[in-house]
Amino acid sequence: MNSIETQVGDNYHRVRERIATAAKRAGRNSNEIMLVAVTKYAELDWVRALLSLGINELGENRPQQLAARAKELPTRDVRWHLIGHLQRNKVKLVLPLVTMIHSVDSIRLAEEIDGTGKKLDLRPRVLVEVNLSGEGAKHGFDRTALAEVWQTLVGLEQLQIEGLMTMAAYSDNPEDARQTFTALRELRDQLRRVSPAEISLPHLSMGMTGDFEIAIEEGATLVRIGSALWQGLEHATPANR
Ligand SMILES: *Cc1c(COP(=O)(O)O)cnc(C)c1O
């Protein structure tokens, strides 16, 4: 094992332990919590180190970078999650590459994904992004807007709506995120009651490096973690390349 693999492996195991501890505190089974490794700050070598450890659920927030990396990495091993804003004109690019889109933030985008899914004979798995933290998040439905379009969303035949995603406002204190995460879980429970039976909304994508333990206590099934995995690694610069 080279030193990058060692460092990435140590970081990963430390994060997994923190996930297990948080799950235990909440009386949950940590097997039901998936870690999506966010690679947007990572060098390709670091990502390869993760893959060599058998970790293959990867997240990118930019469609173009996701597509570029999907080309460079052995795609059959990787399950890509798109976690950032998606413009409608990029749907065709990413749809064949991703296992899940976490960031459906408008009805027009949902319709585009549905239509493209039909053409490509795919049933895209998606989460609906909700903005519950006010100015903190740039994208996502607000609650009222989502309630108004929900029946239209669940009526889109090709889409598989598997749950909700949110981002908490940035804060130094992880506890500040708790009310956002509680609100997402409660909103999911409400939406489930007004949805067709096959829409069970099993997933809550919430929690990042600064607040994932709180998110797990509040029911997260997908945590999106970047920085904590890349601790102690140095970007190549002209001096150390
Ligand atoms: C970057 C990013 C993350 C991961 O952030 P870290 O704080 O580095 O763990 C999670 N979710 C989204 C949407 C992101 O853009």
C-alpha cells in the first residue's frame, strides 16, 4: 500500500467509526447508512486509492466534472451520485452515468429527467432537494412550492423518487443543523402520506463533514462526505509534483 492509500484508508475507517457511533447512539443499524464519498476536492490518485479499498459510491457536485471523471476511472466499478445543481441541458450527459441524482430542484428539471429517461429506456433514481435553511442553500424547493408540485412530481412515470435531500446552513456548531435535518425527516413523513403506495421515500440524503453525526441521529440514510476523507493529503503543486 502506498502512502496515499494508507492515509485515505485511515480517514475512511475513522469516518466509518464515527458513523457507527452516531448510529448506535440513535439506536440505528449502521448498515442502513450509505457513505457517498464526495470527490470534488480530490485528486484522481486519491479517488483511485478509495476504489482500491473497495469504496465505490462516489459523489460529484458538477455534472461536467462527473462526466470527465467517469471517463478516467473504471466506470463499471463506480456508482456515481450527482449531488449538485443540474442544468436541463446537461441531463443527457449525466443520466447514463449516474446511479442517483440527489439534486432535483425544479419541476422542469424533473420533467427533463423523466423525458430523457424515457428516450434512453432508463428509470432514473432521484431525490428531491429541499431548501429548509433559508439563505444557506442556493438551490432546492421551498416547502410551500414543493407541496404545490408534489402530485405532478410523483406522476412522472419514468422517475423513481426515492426521497429527499437537503443542505444545512454553514455553522461552526453541528447542533445548529439539527432542526434542518429534523424538518427534512418530518417533511418526508408528510409527503409519504399523500403519495401513491409505491412511493415510500426511503432515503434522506443529509449530512456532510461538519454535521453528518447529527444527520444520522435524525435519520439520514445517505451521508455525503468529502473533506474528512481527504484529511492529511496534499494537492500536487508544481513544487511537489
Ligand atoms: C461538497 C459537498 C459535500 C461534501 O462536503 P464536505 O464538507 O467536504 O464533506 C456534500 N454535499 C454537497 C452537495 C456538496 O457540494
